[in-house]
Amino acid sequence: MIAVARADIEALNADFAHCLDSGDFVGLTRIFTDDASYVTNGITLEGSARIVEYFTSRQEARTTRHMWSALRITECGDELLHASSTWMSFAANELAPVATVNIYMVADFDDVLVRVADGEWRIRSRTISSVFRNAQLAPERTSERR
């Protein structure tokens, strides 16, 4: 099962990166289960609607690019998988083109994935553990704007 699921999980990761980098935050609902848990930088979000709301609250002037590698998958049951990967993101709180390249974060992603009714895999939980993080490049939230 892992060999078959690998392509689906790689596609989910690619879709996650694309949604964040293109600003298609509503597209995250195709990646996470409705009851998904998302943990990052001391923040826990419950439910795909809350995850979308979190990313939608980012400032509009933001440019990012996300990349990942080292995908490892283990079976946890017939319809459940565990995946881990290492991610790197570049970020700037301004619109492209950006004059400098800034690494925002290198992090370990720990995911639990479940096969849903349509046979597709979705992320039930994602925990992001920063290894390196430049807090100065963190996005502002719309509620933080003056």
C-alpha cells in the first residue's frame, strides 16, 4: 500500500505548497480532513475551516516558496498512514519580485493521513516542528495591522 500511497502523499504535499505559495488558501480544504488538527509554532488549529481562516488572515503582501524532501511513510492500519518530511520555506513580507532570498524556516513535518470515502488520502493531523526559524520573516496577521 505504501508504494501506491506515496504518489498521493507527494501530490498532497505539492498541493499544500502550491496553495500556500499561490494564495489559494481555500484549496487547503482538499488536503485536510474536515476535523484535521494543524500544529505550528505553538499554535493549534482544529478543523479545516480554522486552518483556512488562519492562512487567510495573513497579510496580503507576502511571497513564499515551499519545498520538501525526505518523505518517509509507515502504515498504521488499512486506512491510516504516518508520514514525515523535511520542509524549507523562503519568505518575504512583500510582493514578488523580491530582491533578496530569505530562508524563513526549515522544519520537520509529522503527518497522519487517512483514506476518505472517495478513496483519496487526506491529512488528519499535521505537526510542524521548527528546526531553524527566522521570526523576523513571520507573516503579519490582518488583526495585527495598524
